[in-house]
Amino acid sequence: MINFATNFFRVWLRAPFLVALSIIFMSLSACVQTTSFPSSARTGDTIVLGVGGINRNAGGEQFLTTDDFQEISLTDSSQHTFMLGADNVFKAFPGYRSVVNRLAIDGSAPLIPFDGGWFVVVSLTDRNGVPLPLAAGPAHVKIISNKLVNGTPFDQDGDLNNINLDILPGQGGDGSNSAFRDQFQAYMEMPGLVVRPSNLTNISSVAGLQLVINFTQTSSYRSDIKPAVVPMTHNPYVQLAQRVVDNGGNSKTMNVLLTTQKEFAVFGSQTTETPLLSDLNLSVMYFDADVRNAPVPPEQLLQDFTIDLAKSYYVDKLGNKITTMVPTLSIK
């Protein structure tokens, strides 16, 4: 397996015309897909639609929900159009050493390095879960969302107005396809604590963040695993150093330093080594004592975790405090 991958990559580097093979990888990464996954389905079945890159098509939007889709419709081979609903939405990222990232870094394609993709899970049923009367044959799906941009400089990108799908005869929605739908439920993010800048108006770049979070360790959380602050993206130039200090009793302090090699930049002005301002969004990982039966409610999270604003601040490239913005903690 290693030899195959190594040889493939060497050949790809030497033969530009084989770059087209990378479309296989791109279709499952940060692009609008040209076809659904799977590309053929029966009425009642569940499909997954790649709706674009987190950065390229969604402008760095880190929070996308089913409510952000104003329309998902399917037009079958008889030209009948049916409204569909989004079951859930999830993110996926290509590996750091993937072909799609190499293409973006060396400029072979107009892609953004380390970009992830947004995916929406859709069932071919009505709102009550009843399979739709779809005609067998070629069909296409149309997606409208005010958080997604359709059409980018990348000529292999699909079209949100025309994602292809082949409708098979018969009715599905049970057996293996039902399990297929349920498996994707696990990829959907649960609501949790997010650290975000209070205001990015007139901010063109940020160098980093010093963050201090006070945390009350109650019986609602596991005591054997410390909470942690993590990036919401997979950009390797988003760098975090942190330590949890025990103050005695149930009182803990999370000391976090967010840095990057150059700066966090405005969308459109970033380079390979400059993450976006949206990469300043961070997630606080905490560990429920009983996540299945008694997850910690949002109101308790906001009581147990608080930012010490006297010690927390963003800095510019010169190391000066940025006074027009502060880190905030919210449920998202």
C-alpha cells in the first residue's frame, strides 16, 4: 500500500496530465460535488451531497446547520420537482499530505490549502419520511443557501444548481441504506463551547491570543481527563499551547496561547502560512461524566467555564493588545 501510494505520487508529479486523477480525492474534500454519494439511489434512500469548501465556498464559515439551507430540491427524469430536507450537516478534511493539498500549495489549482468541505445528508423522502414518487433515470439536485457561494475559479467544481444523481427503480430506505444514514449522524457536531472574537470590524490581521479560562470541576465532568481548547479547522499553522492549573478544590484555570508563524489574515489575502481570521474560532473540549444519558446542559457550561477578560486579549503583529475586540465564550 505504501509503495503504491509513493509510486502514484511520483508519477503524478512527473506527468501533469494525470492531475485529473486527483479529482477523485477532490470530490470528497473541499469542492461542490458533481454527483451525489452514492451516485445512484432509490426513492427512500439517503445520499450525501458535498456542498463546497469551508473557505472557498463558505467564506470560512465554521458553523453550518440544516437551517442554513433555504432549498434542497430534486428534479427527476419526468421533470417533476420535489422538495427535500437536510437530515444533518458535517465537515470533513483531507489529510495534510493529500494530493488536493499539494495542488493548492504549489498553485496547480485555484484551491485553498488545508481547506475542508461541508457535506449535507439528505433522504429521498417527504417531510414525514415517506418515499417520494420519483421517476427512474437521471435526476439533479438543486441547493440554495445564503452561506454558500456557487461558482469558483476551480473548473472542476460542481454546480449547486445541478448535482447529478441517477434514480434506480424500486424503493429503499431500509436495511443497509438506513444504516448508511445513521452512520453519518455520528459526524454531526454536538452543541458546545466556542471561543470567538467579539468584533472583527476593521480588523485586517491578528497575530495571536492569550486566553485564560476559569473552570469549575463538578461531578458533571470526568475528573480523569482535563478539558482542552482546540482549533475548529485543520490548518497546521494554527498553533496552540496550553496548560490546566489546579487551584485547589473544584477550581481550575486553563492557560492557552494561540499563535501562528505570520498572522491570521482576511479571506482573500491569506497565503499557505497565514490562516484566516475565521481560524481564530476555537472549541473548548470538555468531557461529560455521562454523555449518553446526562450531557451537560448549555446553561451549566456557561456557568462552569468563564473567560478572565483581565488576562485574555488578542495581539497584533507588533505584540500590542488589540483593544477593539475581546474573546467571547458562547454555545454554538
